[in-house]
Amino acid sequence: MKLWIPFAAAAGVFVGAAIIFGADWDLPPVDTDQIGYRGSGMYHTLDREDQAELKLANVAPEPLYEADPEGDRAGEFYENVQVLGDLSTDQFNLFMASITEWVSPEQGCAYCHNEENLASDEVYTKVVARRMIQMTQHVNEDWQAHVAQTGVTCYTCHQGQPVPANVWSRNLVPGEKGTDLGWSGGQNIVNKTAGNTSLPSNALESYLLEDKSIRVHSLTALPNGDNTANVKNTEETWSLMMHMSESLGVNCVTCHNSRAFNDWDQSPPQRVTAWHGIRMARELNQSYITGLAPIFPDNRKGPEGDVLKIGCATCHNGVQKPLYGVSMLKDYVDSLGTKSNTDVPDYNTYKPGETTTMSPAKTTSLEPLQGSGKGGTALASAD
């Protein structure tokens, strides 16, 4: 008897099982929707079990109560209210109670405040939260091309967690630091942000922080010198597309026509929304996130020391429309619907545990914000 036969059979069974059960494929039952012309491959396939889990995980909480807009203004009644001072005290208190439930339900008010002196800025998370409120107002007022009237709130990203589940930071893969493992070219290692593929790991840095060109598609069948994109550029673009697909729980044809991926005229309207979304994420990372680098302690940064940044999954959390399109903004339009104070302090001057008032710097919107971090072009104003 040839002893290698049973071993080979066992190995085949093992490999087959690994392929079927380890690849995270969508196994039956699935639902398929035709979203384009018959025969064009324009189908959207969803796994029923995954959808059931996503629906449970993306439920918008109800408002705690309806606030009275009349009465004293928060900025006059309380100390050091720099952003939400135009709200009534009741509206302000409702928002404070709500943001606690959205961001730190376990830690409570002490997550952002010294409970002996609520006005103090000595807890760094309060300074960060103030900037994030400004960012949310900016999104709702200036990025309606992406969020429409549905808008966003703090809960859209945080969903009851101090740090949103789906953020990203720079990750130098083995070889980039000059180790003996060789140079991988920033890929060939399983990468979560690229849909658990081995596509380039720096795509989000290239496109959602820096302004690298995404378009790699040639317009002619044969090379004519117009398109200078190479295979590596193409793989990096593909990595971004995989990130978007996994972040929204959709496939390529949600934004592209399968017969002409490059042609905007033949693409579904969702491609325009996604175009604005890419630019929105990039602008938020540049103008709001990276500028907070001096504030965050090392344990709140990535392995390379940069701040945790926004990607498509940060808001979408696996569904095409965050929270399945339910608008929480309508209940908090007075606090998050429009920009209030857009002034920004110099975060380099902040000292955790010591700084009691982080006053805005005397800057204009044309002056660069100090501490924007590598690759950031944060502005001194949200305007």
C-alpha cells in the first residue's frame, strides 16, 4: 500500500475545508437583487445571516427627551462653553446626556470632565470632544452632497464606544523599516482595511489623507502614453475599492456599471455620492483629525505614533447607509445641524491635567494649524 495516498487525501480534505470555511464567503441562503440591465452582471448579493447581525448592530437610539429651546443660553449660564453656547440650558443638558450615552456610557461624565470642575479642560478627551462636535457640525452643513439631509451625529461613528470600532492608522509592514525580511512593497500581507486581502496596506493613507490620483483606467485598448499608471498604482486603487466595498457591505456595481467601470455617464448615481465621500473623509482627516496629534496620549495613537483616522467604515459600519438611513440629526439639529464657533486653539500648548481653559488661537482660516502631523494640511478654521 502506498502510504502517501491517505496523507494526501487528508491534506486535500483539510485544504478544502480551510477554503470553504476559512475564507469568510457568503454561504447560502443569500438574497440577490438585480440593480441593472439583465445580462450585465449588475447584481447585489447579501448574506441573510450577516444582514440580521448588521441590523441588530446598527439601531439608532431614541432621544432621551425633547428639550425646551427657551430660557437662558448655555454660554451665559455655564463656564467655558465655546461651541454650544447658543443652545438653551435644557438643550445643552440634553446634548451632554446624549453624547455621554453615545460615546462613554460606561465611563459617564468623568470620561471628558473633572467632575469637581466641569468647566475645566484639563481632561484631554474634553478638548477632543469639542473639536469633534465642530467636525460633526461641519459635515452636516458643508457636506450634504454626501450625507444629504440625513446627516450624522456622534453616535454614527462611536455607537457607544469611546473610540469608534473602524478607524485606521499608518502601519509599516515588515521590510519598510530595513529589517532582514525583505521589502514587500507595502503589500502581500493580509490587510483589514483592504477587505482582508493582501492588496497594498497604505491605500487609505494615499487617498483618505493624501490626495493621490485614484483613476488608473485607460481609455484606449492599446497603450498610447497617456496613462502612466502602473500595476502597483492599480493595486492600490483596488485596495481602496475593497475598503469601500467592505465598509458599506456592497459590491462594485453599486457605484459602477460592469460593462464600463470608467464611464461616469453609465454609472449608478451612488458613484457621485461616493466621490464626495472620499473627499469628505480626506478633508476631515486633514482639517480635524491630524491636528489633534499633540492632544492624544501615545496609547490613543497607532503603532507608528500617528492619530487614529477616519475611513468609510467609521461611519458606515458595514451598511450602505449609516444606521440604515435613520436620521438622528432631526432630534439634534439645534446642536449639530449648523456650525457655531469654528475657532481652533493651538493644541501644542495643551498640558493634560494642567490646562483649565483651551482658548481659541488668534488665527485666520488661511493660517496652518500647528501640530497637524505628517501629511496633514489642517486649517486654523473649519471654514
